[in-house]
Amino acid sequence: MTPDAHPSQPGQPLSYSDGTTSLEGHLVRPAGSLGSAPGVLVVHQWMGITDHERQVCQDLADLGYVALAADIFGAGVHPGTLQEAAQLAGSYKGDRALYRRRIAAGLEALKAQSGVDPARLAVIGYCFGGTGALEAARAGLPVQGVVSFHGGLDAPVEALPAPIRARILVCHGADDPFVPPADVAAFQEEMRRAGGDYVFVAYAGAVHAFTQKAAGSDSSRGAAYQETAARRSWQHMRDLFAELF
């Protein structure tokens, strides 16, 4: 069952690496001794680790999970503009092997933490990170479930669907202009071919970035916060974790 609410400890930076590349994540633990707890890896959106990801980790720790915001871009790499963020994120979406390796490095760092049950792991992600969560499932990384919040659904065209064992939850803005219906249909076909156990939820009136307050409230821009979708998608994630853990 999903752990009952517990106060969490203050978050701390966590240094780890992918080969020779230094990475710096953000780790938050539940307060007190809970024995062996599930671990949740949080994959950031295209601006890197921000207050949003740090708060998500805090909220997860309050539920009794050990949460690590993974660093995909590298220690000290912080896009200064949306254009820089788009270019940097695009380099990883164009090299899925590298992206998967960075997620795997984050999972190894999370598993290495005391009090984390290595048999109970999940990956969640936002926007760019939502794509990463799906890549964790596609790559067969050792996780029980993944959650994509307003993430890209596309897979590399050259990729052949492999059997998917992780449970998948996709939280999608029904009016997201950056993830068109054709991508939704292609993803669902991919899941059918891969035998994926997935739940796809589309939130009415929601556009891209609906969980992120920093996106503002102007949905005409195609990216905006929507409180209802944010609240419901978080509960849907909790429901999945209750089944998994």
C-alpha cells in the first residue's frame, strides 16, 4: 500500500556520475526510520532541476518514498533561456541511448541509498522528463512503474517495440498542442505491439505543462498550469503506486 503521510527531511544535493560525467541530483528522505522504502526517481523538464522538481521530491518523501531528482544534463549545466533548453533537451531526445543511460545512472544512485528497497522503484517525469520516464520502461530498466506528466510520447522511428514490463501511467493534457493526436495514436499502437500495461488519462482543457505553476495561466500559449489537472494527475500517480508498492 502507499505509505501513510510522514514528515520529510530537508532535501540534500547528491553527487553521482555517468561514466566520466559528473551529475548532481536532489535527494529527499522521509523523516524517521521507516525500514525499507520504495524509491522514486524524478526526471526534470527541459530547464533542468528547478524548485518544481525539488518540491515534487519533498511531496513524495512526505508520502514515505525516498525521492531523487535526477540530473540529466550534468553538474553545473543550467539552460539560461528557453531556446537553450530546447536545444539541450533535443540533443537527448535525439540520442535515446544517452538519455536512457543518464536515467539508469540516476536509478543506480537511488538504489545505493540506505533505506531504499531496490525491488520497489518507479520513475516519474515532467515534459522532457515525461519522455524520459517512458524511455525507462522502453529500455526495460529495473522499475515497477513509470509516470509521464505532459511528456512527449514519440519513440525513435528506428526503434522496434520490445516487451514492456513496467506499469505505465500517462497523464496527458487533452488540448496539448505539442503532443498531437497522431502521437497519441502511435503511442497506443506501440504499447499494443509491446504488450504494455498502461493507463492513459487525458485531462479536459489542459494544455502542456499543466502541473507547473511557473508556466502561468494563459492556455492560449499552449503551455499553462491547470490546478484541476495537476491535482487529479497527482492522485492518479498515488493510485498507481498504491497498486505497485
